[in-house]
Amino acid sequence: MKKTYKITGVDCANCAAKMEQQISKIDGVNSCSLSFVLQKLTLDCEPEKLGDVLGAASSIVKKIDRGAKILY
């Protein structure tokens, strides 16, 4: 299942790349793309794990850049 979310507060392309890399490693994620310029996160994950994936992704985003967050 592919879903796109708005992400706010990402200050640099390097941070976005780190977020994308770590989110891609979450169990249940098939692919992940984070666009720094467009401020959007596209996730392809298993539907039954979406809630867990979003929770883990939010934690990763906040850990890398405290001012950033995913808008559901």
C-alpha cells in the first residue's frame, strides 16, 4: 500500500536522506522516498503494519530533526 504524507520542518537535504535511509529499514516498509524540496514522504508498506510504521517513522524524524514532523 502506497501513501504520501506532508512532512514539515526538515531543514536540510542531508537530514532528509538520513530519515529516508532509516525509515526504509523499518519492518513492514517495502520502500520509502522523502523529498526535501517538496516536503513529502511517500511510504510503500504492508497495510496491516501502517500504524506501527508511522509511529516508528515519526520517532526517527524527530530524532534526526527535532523541529520536523509528519502530518497524517
